[in-house]
Amino acid sequence: MHFVALCTDKPDGLEIRMQHRPEHLAWLEANKARILLAGPFLGAEGQMTGSMLVIEATDEADAKALLAGDPFAKVGLFSASEVKPWRRTFGATL
């Protein structure tokens, strides 16, 4: 089953994001079998302001457990995060 994670950075989170980005990218790579798409949200000036991930999980609890291992989550980068079940209807096959 697919889930979408929508994560919003804290207002002054860019410094935290940049400091921990190498660990976050390594975590994405280590979990690439389950993380189907991922990327940052961008602000008006192109700065990273949050994250969106499409992941494969057995249920919402499994999805949240995976996301809890993200270094960004571990350092408290996000002011809010939401996990929603999602079904691909159109576009590239995941």
C-alpha cells in the first residue's frame, strides 16, 4: 500500500535541514526499496521548506515507523507532518 508523507519545516529550519541533509540522503538511499518518490517543497525564493515522500508500507503505523527513522524527523526539523494513504491512478507506475 502507498502512503504520502507531507512534512513542513519549522520557520527557521533551513539551517537544520542543510546541516543534516547528508544523513537524510543516506537514509533515503538505504530505504530506496520502500521510498518511491521524495523531494523538498520550495519557498518563493527556491529555498527548501519541507518534504514530500511516497512510500510503500503495510499500514499507516508501518509508514510512520519508517518516517520516524528519517534524520530530519530525529532532529526535530518538522513543525508538522501528515501521513495519508494514497492510490496511484494516473502517471508513471511506481
